[in-house]
Amino acid sequence: MCLCVCSFVNTINVSLSSPLRESVAYFLLSCDWTAELARKSKLHYQVAVIINYLGHCFSLGALLLAFTLFLRLRSIRCLRNIIHWNLISAFILRNATWFIVQLTMNPAVTEGNQVWCRLVTAAYNYFHVTNFFWMFGEGCYLHTAVVLTYSTDKLRKWMFICIGWGIPFPIIVAWAFGKLYYDNEKCWFGKKAGVYTDYIYQGPMILVLLINFVFLFNIVRILMTKLRASTTSETIQYRKAVKATLVLLPLLGITYMLFFVNPGGEDELAQIVFIYFNSILESFQGFFVSIFYCFLNSEVRSAVRKRWIRWQDRHSLRSRAVRASSLPTSASRVSFHSIKQTSVL
């Protein structure tokens, strides 16, 4: 609106008197500032979109590599690594559906509100919720191993499968019915004013984050107690505690807490910081998960190293066998030549 008024005032500025012209000049300056602010905001959003695409591409590539490693390395199949594997699978499916949403959804599709686009939205939200509940499974296992101090052999794989894949399903079904009856528009993206159906799945995610926060507090408390009881120096103790905390933060999904905080209001700097911070964390989270759970996993690295050494040994043995197989052939030729010479004599 301000841009329209500015263009209108520019057309009539010539016929104005000197005092009025000065006031119009101040108004035009304010309009130019508003237009510049709009251009900057649009630029920041475009950069954030690029960051999102790059982050999801890097994350999907790293997650697929981590998934392949867990699939091929059967020697490290234990409950802890199976939980990591399922968490990575949930992130792969979430990243894949994110790309589907970005490539298929447009204003015409959302206004049409067809069944397939609503199913895509439901699938994306389902895999989003599974990320939270597999994070909760990670927290449960770690809390059982560190804090409760009884054998983790009592835990079973089916328990975590029910937590990670099973519990989110009825939550999303309930959300879909709520959207269908109370907010059935725009492919179920966004929400109407006064309609709170999205809290059907956002509420359990917030609850899971709070429980994981309690798990993290107890785990760090136990680790700090063990470090205080050790004979190492204070500097090394705090270094280990900080390292353990930094490893546990992505494990228990506390970084998701930041996605529920939106500064809003008229603070431009806060909005810009939130846009970039949220884009980087959300898009690269799958990449961080792959780094912590696979590429920095000592069991995975040891198994890959053994595979590599075995491959090198097989390759060297094969080359030796090829060289050895060529030696009898040359020897037989020499012996045949010598026999021929003796027969002539």
C-alpha cells in the first residue's frame, strides 16, 4: 500500500508548494525505507529457502550412507544400534516427504485441497512425529543403561518399535479426523483462527521433549557424579562432562525445542536470526544425526576398518594367485622346449 501511495505522490510532487514538498520528501524517505525493508526480508527468505534445500540434500545423502552401513554391517547388530538405525530411517522418510511437499505443493494445489495432497501432509507429519518418538526411544535406552543401572537385556526390540512407529500412527489418525471435520482446507497446511487441531500431534511431541529433558538431566547428573568420584583432574572432568552433554543434546532432541519458539512481533533482527537459525538446525539435523550415531560410532568405524582390511587381503591374495598361475605356464614351455632339443640329439 505504501508503494502505491509513494508512486501517486511522486506524480503530484511537482505541483506542490515548497513547505508541502518538504513534508512529501520526508514521506517518500519513509516509503523508500519500507520498500528497502521489504526487499531485505524477501532476500532473507530466499536465502533461507536455499539453505533448507542444501541442508536437506546433505542430510538425505548422509542418512542414506549411514543406513547402508547399518544394513551391511551385521556384526554390530545390537539393540542400541538397531535404535540408531530406526531413528536414521525415520529421518530419511521425513526428508524424503519434505522434498515431495516442496515439489508438489503450490497455491493451486493447496486451494484445490485434493485427497492426495492431504495424504502427503499427513505422511510428512507422521514421519515428523516418529522422529520425536525415536528420540524418546534413544532417551529411554540411555536412561535405563546409565541411571536405572539394571541390565538392558530386559529391553526388547518390539518395545521400541511400538514406541517409535506405533504410537505416532493413532496420533496422526486423530489429527487427520480433526482436520477433516474442523479445518478441511489448504491441504491441511496451516490452521484456522481458533482451531487447535494441530495440537493433537504437537502436544505429544512437546511432552516427549520434556521427558527427554528430564532424562538428560539425570544422565548428566550421574555422569558428573562418576566424574567427581574419579581420580582425574578437575579440568578433564569438566571436559568429559561437556563432551557428554554435547553428544546427548542431539540424541535426546532438545534442539527441537527451538522450533516451537517464534519471536514474532516487529523486531526485524530477531526474525532474521530466527529464520536462519531455524533453517540451519532443521535442515541439517539429519546430517548431525548421521555424524553422531554412525560416522563417529566406534563400533561402526571398527567394523568398516575390518571390512576394508579383509577386502585388501582378498585383493592381494587374488593378485598373488594370478601371478602364481602364470608361472607354471612358462615353466611348462621351457620343459617342452628342452624335451624337444633332447629328442633331436
